[in-house]
Amino acid sequence: MLGQPRFLLFRRLLFPYSGEEPLTHAQGRRVIVSWALFFSLVLSVATLPIILIIKAVSVQELALILLLTFLTSVVIFGAMAWFVVIMVNRCARFVQRRSQRA
């Protein structure tokens, strides 16, 4: 625990791993879920004032827009996080193979 680097709060929440070792499946799932939920909630909350400024929507339309925004961003940011996990694991394995050869 002493050798573990201290990251900023934002980094600790979204990607608390150094990248020196491949992520386990549980760590990868944690990164994917945290990215998908965090960014989706931020995007949904940021959409709310824009919708309220328009004021031409009913409560049902407001709920539908927020739900669509949330679900779409979960898919997009989940896929982005999945890609990041794959690339981090690939890079970590490459560095490990390189260090074993040297």
C-alpha cells in the first residue's frame, strides 16, 4: 500500500490503475461501469437546463429525452471505456514482454 501512487480524486474515481500491469476482469468491469455511469449522469444533468430553457416539452417528453440521453451515453461511454481497457491491457502486456526480453 505504501508503493501505491496517490492520484487526484477524478483519476481515482475513473481510472485508479497505473497501467503497468494488465487489468483483471473485475477491474476492467469497474472501469467500464464507472465511466458509463459517471459520464452518463453528467450528460443527463447537463441536458436538463437546456430542456428547461426550451420549455416546450411536457413532463413525459422531458422524461423521455432524459432517459434517451442517459441510455445513449451509457452505451457510448461504456464502449469507450471498454476500448480503453483493451488498449491499456494490450500496452501493459507489450511492456511486460519487452521487459522480460531485456
